[in-house]
Amino acid sequence: MFRVETRKSGFASSIALLELIYHATVRSVRKSHGNAIIGLLNNMLQTVIFVATFYVMFDILGLRGAAIRGDFLLYIMSGIFLFMTFTKSMGAVVGSEGPASPMMQHAPMNTIVTISAAALGALYIQVLSLVMVLFIYHVAVTPVFIADPTGAFGMVMLSWFSGVSIGMVFLAAKPWSPSVIGIASTIFARANMIASGKMFLANTLPPNRRHLFDWNPLFHTIDQARGYAFLNYNPHFSSLSYPIKLSIVLLMVGLMGEFFTRRHVSMSWTAKG
């Protein structure tokens, strides 16, 4: 009935927030499947299907000669891993619970917690899938050699950050028109099947075709990742700074939009189609 209100220090509040994000992340990871192992296997299966599909397509079309000298499957996986990390993180952020969600009625919860949980949950699943697929490939098929593992993993993290930033922009606009934004985010994700550049190298593109792809941060991270992964490839027409700067700008725009949306939120928005 009566309770004494105690003021928490900044450090204690930070620890409480991190603990809340941790539990929300666990909930986000288990949302897709009650069994975490089955959820991981499902994601690994998606990755393997993507790799197998592109391997067969490259083989049928006779495009293997256009790849980097080295492990051809690793070349395909370098594009698939970053593409899936980008797409899954963007989708997780766009699908996270917004300010009109019933979960926001609980005192400790806020949109920053749900967004962080969705982004971290997607990162956890993708990194774990990446490690497991590479480990199985290394043990069962052929030893995996990555020229600069730290740089290559940095591009995975940058792809995740880019996906989160773009997802934040979609999320900020989503409550105003859920159907339109849902379609727009789906179209963008599908367009990245080609616009990401995972099927070819930036160095081999003619100048009049390169501008069709260099607006996309994922195009740059994939090309840079291949520069780190292979000794025989040096990316000349992609940038490391572009996806970093663009992602920071989009993240700030998304955060400002989310703050504005949260201030004007109405419970009736949940009924919008």
C-alpha cells in the first residue's frame, strides 16, 4: 500500500536498463521459436539454402570465372552472410514494438529497450549462425582461410549497424501509415537481393552501371568484406567511410522521428491498417 521511493544513482539506473535490455533481447530471440536451438537451426538452414541457390546459379550461368581467385563458396558466403545480417536486423527493428504497443503500458518498458532488444537479438542469431556454418564448412569440407578476420567481422558489424539505422527510419514512420511502410520496407529488402552487389564485384562493374549500386551501404560493406577476406582482391570502387557516415545520419534521423512519433502516439493507432 505504502512504499518509500528511493532515488537510484546513474550507475544503478544504467545497470537496471542493461538488465532490462538483456531480458527483452532473450524474449526477442525466443519469439520466432520457443526452442532456441530450433530457431538457430532454422536460420542456419536459410543461410545454407541461399548459398546453395547462388552456387547452382553461378555454376549454371558460367559466372564462376568472374569471382575472386580463391575459395568460391567462401566468396558466395561473404555476400550472403552480410546480406542476411543487414536484412534481418532491419526487419527486426521495423517489427519491434512501438509506442502504441501494450508492452509500453508496463512502467520499466520503453521503445529504446524494445528497439535495442530486437537489434541485439538479430545480431546474436546471425553471428551464431555465421560461426556455426563456417565451422561446419571448415571441418566437413575444406579449411577456411580469411586474410583479415577482424576486418571481415567488422564489415559484418557495419552491415548490422546499417540495417538497424535504415530500420529506425522505417520504424519512426510506421505508426503514421503501417501498411505503406510495411510494403516499402519489404520492397527495399527484396531489392537488396540485387542492389546489395553480393553476386558480383565492384571492381568489375563498368562506370555507367556502378552508380546503380553505390548508393547502397550494403554494397560497400560486402565489397570491403571481400577485400578483407581474400588476399587477391583489393576494392577500389567502394568506401568504408560512406556506410559509416550514412548509417549515423539515418540513425539520428530515425531517433528524432521516433521521439516525435512517441510524443504524438495514440492508442487508436494500433487499429490502423
